[in-house]
Amino acid sequence: MTEGLAQVLEAWRGVVGAEHVLTDPAALSSAQSATFATSSRVPAVIRPGSREEVRACVRVANEHRSPIYPVSTGKNWGYGSRVPPADGCVLMEMRRMNRITDYDEKLAYVTVEPGVTFRQLYEFLREKGSNLMVSVTGSTPDSSPVGNALERGAGSGPYADRAAHVCGFEVVLPTGDMVHTGFGRFPGATAAKLHRWGVGPHLDGLFAQSNLGIVTGMTMWLAPMPDYFQSCFFGIDDGSRLVDLMDALQTLQLRGLFRAGLTVRNDFNVPVRMQQYPWEALDGATPMPPRLLERMRKGFWRDAWWSSLWIGWAELYHASREQALAERKLIEAALGDRVDRLVFVDEEDVTFSRWDAPDRAEAAAGYFDPGRDDEEIQGAPSEDNLRGVYWRKRTAVPDAMDPDRDRCGVIFCAPTVPYDGRHIVAALEIIKDSLARHGFEPILNIGCISGRAVQVTATITYDRDIEGEDGRALRCHDEMLRTLSGAGYVPYRLGIRSVGLLPEPVDDSDRLLDTLKKTLDPNNILAPGRYGLGVKTQVKE
Amino acid sequence: MTEGLAQVLEAWRGVVGAEHVLTDPAALSSAQSATFATSSRVPAVIRPGSREEVRACVRVANEHRSPIYPVSTGKNWGYGSRVPPADGCVLMEMRRMNRITDYDEKLAYVTVEPGVTFRQLYEFLREKGSNLMVSVTGSTPDSSPVGNALERGAGSGPYADRAAHVCGFEVVLPTGDMVHTGFGRFPGATAAKLHRWGVGPHLDGLFAQSNLGIVTGMTMWLAPMPDYFQSCFFGIDDGSRLVDLMDALQTLQLRGLFRAGLTVRNDFNVPVRMQQYPWEALDGATPMPPRLLERMRKGFWRDAWWSSLWIGWAELYHASREQALAERKLIEAALGDRVDRLVFVDEEDVTFSRWDAPDRAEAAAGYFDPGRDDEEIQGAPSEDNLRGVYWRKRTAVPDAMDPDRDRCGVIFCAPTVPYDGRHIVAALEIIKDSLARHGFEPILNIGCISGRAVQVTATITYDRDIEGEDGRALRCHDEMLRTLSGAGYVPYRLGIRSVGLLPEPVDDSDRLLDTLKKTLDPNNILAPGRYGLGVKTQVKE
């Protein structure tokens, strides 16, 4: 430990207490671990317990020119977990700041600190007997709604575009100054948690996917429970129908159907959640041949639902059963001829609007569970998706999953693509080609987040314990991201090492971002390099 | 003309051509006229014709330290029209930049320059045979969608929260640098016009209600025409029912009904649009006594629709008739007992869900015109609302209305209020009290823009040709805004002279805004004082 580090740690101990400044090897090793290879060293972990402690820590960081990397709960799996993009940053963990500081049932919001988790928020609302639901992430229930919203992660339910349903950020600036976005800067402003824009320039966007401030509080709007809820599933067997299907879905979504968005996944998405890689059957070879997948899913699912090549899934939230059935009719009319299977599941029934093998429909009904979705409707977060990151592991999926610890390899690449069948297929082709050439299964997800754009997510999953796999996966990711961005499909979200893979801007944006970073963080102490800000600054000096 | 001014004008002439640099008294006098008293002098008007000319003009402004005040079409009536908040700014009018530079029917957007008007955009779409509609302003069809979106004006239709339905700003910074917000900074980014957030910090908000850049292009999303359209009208006679009514509306809106928002207006809103002040009958006295209003409306409307004390109006956009009727049923159930009148009007019928005098319902049907709304559905902008600004004039409403020229007095005060009946009534009481004490009619509008907040708009309207009225109106406005803000009801939008009336922030926001302004506009040449930025900077130096 250098003398400088010892001094700054001492100063931080004075702020947060010695027990919240960690330097033991286990803590540091854990802080340096992500779901892919990283090289940044973390000299210490500090855990402030309040907004004022955050401010004091930031002032110390400035005095000592010691950079810090704040994370909420640090579950940014697949994008870098808790690991800072730059070497030598002290990790600032906010998980002690886990208070739900405001809740209003009528006006439907909560105000939370960054250490609050989805699980905690869900349980809080159920305990209150609330009629409101959280838009949850597909990742672990132990992740942070604040962290996820700042990364613009997509959620579930009517407020799936989470970044559009939060407001009133409380922010500690890199200088230690404090600001509130929106109306919150005015004393007693009654609409501070109810209206995003405030008056004057709107600054929320400055603090998302950036390093221009530490968000220590945020208001999240909550949707009321639907009066009627149904799930819609559909599938196609022939990949050549995908263009037409996506175009039909776009039209529906633009017309205001599927208000909670929808998801279309390829066949490989299913086994990775249900089982692990058939290492023995394949004698250790990778990737898994598509033919085996076909055999496997047909055997497992007996030609039922999940035998589709592409599977669509939408949750539909309604104000009444009548409204729901009217909308169902519109979906049936638009999709009927474009899919091989179309099923609606509500509280009581499974309705087969279209089923390629009518004689097997009854058997298939067993796969759908009416009423099972109560928790999902209420926004209960689930760990089900997470199981997929253990797909290539040779060890069993543990009860308490922790992909960082368990050396699960996971890298996401998530380009934003026009909601146009041909564009979607073009982006998928780039992804499939990259994955195939580097020996990974195509695990693909099309997140239909609006009537105009989709987020295609490619998951590279592997076993970090197999030598050479880390390098292979990163090469695959880097090539894929470069090719996609070069073709105009730019990711909506970046991992800690991805910003350098984006094309050069056509305008003066880099200079503007550099100027903002230098002005707001003159000592470059806040998460240097995050989303590119602060590292380019250093390079140019 | 000073030598300095002569030099900078010469430089601008070199950029935009002599015919686009105006210094004649008529042009300057017009540029200095708003719908209330202002004192800023405008030494010249410049009219760039392209983005590159804007950049060159900005560079000239920096070289000569000559501040400019950019407006789109300059119809910011009631908030300051084209008049700069600071003295001595050259007006930069963008109306020559009136190109619609992109249009996509499938992905439902247009890209426009700031000089494009609502009328032009509407006609463009009709000419294309488009199935898309513009979210229009209630003001003149000659106003600018870009200008209005940057002011966060509310619109009509499903995309009424216009600021949430625009993206991809092309911005000339105060230094002359050029940036694109969202994905637009990357070459060939296919989702630049389809997804707001881009990757990294999201900067749209910096350029709205501010003076940190000149927006020279913007993408606006357009909603598809509804497959079924209906209007919903309702009214109450007893003011004590307003709290309960607003609460019921809030619940409906939060549940996803009234997706295009709705409006509740008081009785005085009707005569100001239909006739002018009864100067003769009142022997020149103001304000008009409520009793006269009551007599007038009862005589005129024969106890029919508009005799209500509060009148609600919602446009409902649906994906099918069946969906529409299902939603109508929910609205009927929630409002039936809370209103005296409730009427739905669709293409074919007028349906009286509730009517206090059933025997007169048939006569009342004449006031509703099924099918009349075709143009409204399509987003045709209308001048109907504008007539209200001539209410207090002694001259007749001209065919070509121009409130600046005609010395119509109009000042808006528009606080943001929680969507909670008691808060709404409390804000209304402050407004009514201010208006009454200063001798103005209470012309009130409750814009229900989301399930959580409303924008209450008070209109102070008067005749600028009557001596003393300018001063009285401004005193009324200033007192009203101060009282409202002090009670926590902060305006969502400010006139050019209002920023000083806001309370002091509780945090370091002013310092952050000052820092941003100083950094991005080191010579303070761009619209100094707009929304407070740049004037406070000067004051502190």
C-alpha cells in the first residue's frame, strides 16, 4: 500500500467508520471479479451509509486525487459487474443506503436510495397491501432499481421503459455539490416526484450511463395492478417468417397494443434456462450443434410449445376483461396467419387461438398454468433467467447463484435496431455469424421496447474455468460489437471495456462530453472511463 | 448605431446576405413587441437559412461578443413572443429553415427544421396520404413544433407529452460546434430517429427551456390515426364537486384510460372564445361579474351543455370500436355519479350517458356534431383558441390574428400541481384570488397531462391600449406566480421575465446551471437570461 493510499483510506475511515473501509484480499478479489476477464485493480472498498457520507467521501477523493467508482448493489453482470473500467479506482458500494424514503399509493411512486433491491421493494409493497407494481429486471432480485434505471435497463410491465418512468434524482456532483433534478430544487415543490421535466433545462439524462454525478436518491413511478391480466405466447417454426412477423408486431405496437412491450427469443434461449450444456454427450466439444438442440427440445417438450424456432411472449395489462378481449381479437387478427402457435393465458383459461397440432393442444395446455402469474403480475422479481449463465459450467447450478464468484462467463452485446423485420434479421445475421465463428451457441433475444426500435441482445456464455475461453469470448464480443456498430446497430448499453469499440462520432460530441466531464469533475475522480468520459480527457491532455 | 454593431451586422450580412439582416424600424418594433410590456431593445434581426449559416452567425457573435436570441417562428405568445429577456440581443429568426428533411410512414416520424409550422406539417402529411397525425398546439397553426417542444408545450393526441416524443436533436452549440443527441452522433446509426436515449449520457434535456444550444433539427414521432375515435365531454354545476371529480379522473388516467390526456376548464373559458367583453353593457367597468356570465351563458346556451361550471373534454384514440366501448364503460362507471352531464360523441352518434334534463337532451344534441372531428383527429391545427386573446379588445377580432401587433394583453401563469383534487383546488384558489384582486376574469384550464400531475393555466387577458392595464396585469402575474411557487406549485414553463420570481433553490442547482452556461457559452452570447441562465452568471461576476 502506497503512502498516498494509506492517507486517503484514513480520511475515508474518518467519514464512514473503519468497518466500512475494506482492504482485505477477499473483498478486493471479489471487487475485481466480473463475468469476463478484467484487469483493473481495486485498492479498497468504501461503503458510505448516507448522502452526507457520500458527499464527504467525494470531497476526500478530490483532496487526495483518488478516483472512486460508485456502484449501487454492483450486479451489473454481463457488462462488468462491480469492476471499474480504469485501474486503481476505489470501489464505492452504496448497498448500506437501502432506505425507501417515500411512498405514495394514490400518486403511485416510491423514492429509493441506490442500495434498495428489487426484492426489497417488492416485499415492501406487498407488506403495505399496495395495489402498485414494480417494473422488474430480468436479472437477479438483489440488483438495484436505481442502478438499473441509470443503465437504462428494460423492465417488465407497463413502465418497461424504466428511464422514462423515474424522476427527481438527488445527485452528489463530483465536487461534492448536491443537486435535485426537476422541480426538487425548489423548497416544498409539490410536483417534484410527479413530473419529470421541472422548469429550465432537464438534467436527468446527464446522470445516466455516465460519470457526472452519484445518484443517491430517485423517485420511481409504479403502475397500478391491472384489473385484468393475460399473457400472450406465439411461435414460428420457419425462420423465413421472422421478417413478416416482426413487421406485424411493429404495427400492433405502434397502434398501442402490447403496451408493456414484448420479447421474441430464439430456440436456444430455452434449454439454457432449463438445463446445462451436454458436455458428456458431446465429449467436451463446443458449440452445441443445432441438430442436437432440435432433438433435445423435441424429446423434452414432446413437440409442444417450445418446439418453436422463435418464441414470442407478451404480458398484457388491462383495465377490464372486456378491453382485454377486444385487444386480444386485434392481436389474433394480425398474427393468426403469421405464426404456427398463438396462445392466451389468463387467470382461468388457456385459449389456443392457433395451434398447429390441434389434437395435441390439450396435452400442451399442461405447459401453461393459468393463474400462476400472480407474482409476476405484481412485479415479483425472479431468478429464473439467471440460471442461464450456468449453461456452460460443469458444476451444478448452486442455490445461491453468484456468477462473479462462480466464474460464469457472460458477456452481453445489445444493439438498438429499427423495428423493421429486415433490419432485425440483418442484425441477427451479424450476431449469429460472430457467435458461430467463435464457437458459441446463438442465444438471442429481441426486446420490443416501443413501436419504433428493438433491443437485440446476444448472450455470450461460457465457463471462465476453461483456459482460453475468456479470450475467445472477448474476441467474439469485440468483433460483434464493432461489426454491428459499423452497420449502424449501436448498443443501447455498454460494458466497461466496450466504449472504444464504437465508431468515431461524425460531429463534435466527444468534445462536448469531454468539456462536460472536465467542468463537472475537474480532478477526474468519479469513475474515470465510464462510458468513455474521463479517459479520453486524460488521453488528450 | 454604434460602430461595434455596424461591424457585426456587416459580418452577419456576409454570412446570410444583406436581405436577411433587418434593421428597419418596423422590423425592430415588431421584434420588441410581446403580449405584455417589455423593455428589451432589439438592435437587429438576422435570418439564417441553413445550419451552416447558423454556425457561422454564432461564430460571428462570439468574435464580436454580440449576443443573439434565437427563435423558431417566434409565436411564444403569453410568455414573451420574440422579445429577448436581456436588452440588446440581436434576434435570430429561423423561419427560413422550414424544411421537412425526413419522413417515414412505417416507423412513424418526421425530421423538421425549426421554421416548419404545425400547419405546414399537417398539410405535408395530408398530401402524402399519410396515416399519421401531429400532436398540435392549442395556439396558432403558424407556430413551430420544434419551438413548442423545446418549451415543453403540451399537445393533442396520444403524444401530448411532446417532450417525451421527440429525439435526435441537431444542435449548434454556443461555440459553433455541432452535436447530435442520441445515436445520431454515430455515422449511419439506424436507430438515431427511433430511440431517444442513445448510449452514454442523454443530452436532449440540456437544450429545452435553456440557452445552451440552438436546435436546428429535430425528429418528432407521429402517432398513427386511431381506428376508432370518440370525444368525451362532461360537466359539473357545483364547484364543491371538483375535488372528487379530479380524484376520479386521476384514478382513471393512472389506470391507462384517457391516454391522450384531458382538459377541465371553468365556465369563463367559453365566452372568451365565442364573443368579446360586454364593454357597453358594463359601461366600461371590469372585471365582468360572475352573475352576468351566468345570465349570458344561460341565455346563449339555453341551459344546454356549456351551462356547466366546470367542463371536461377528452379525445379518445382507440385501436377498435370494441376497445373504445369497453373503455367508455369504465369511464361511465367512474364518472356517472360525479358529474351532471356526460356525453360521448363518435363518428356517427351522440350518446348521453348522463344528462341532468333528459327532456332537453335532444335539443342539446345539436351542440354536438358527430363526424365533425375528422380534421381534429388528423391533427389539424386550429385558430379557435386564439380568438380568446381578443376578449378584452374593443376592436373586432381580425381575420388574420396577431396578438403582438394588435396589442392584445396575454400573460400565462401555468403551475404544475399534483393530480389530487385538494391540491388542484388550493392552486385554483390562489389564482382566483390574485385575478379577482387585480380585476381580471378567472379564465382557468386544468391540463391533465399524466396520471400524476396537472398543469393549471391561468390566462390574464386585457387590452394593452388601455392605460395602466399593462402594469396591473404584470403585478397580478408576478404576485400570482410568487404565491403559487411559494406554496409549492411551480410553473412548468416561464415567460421571459418570470425566472426571478421563483424561490431560491435548496441545493447547489444554481451553481451547476451557472457552470454549465459558462462552460458551454463562455462569451454568454446565446440568449443571456433565458430561463435565468447567463444573467445570474453575469450578476455573480
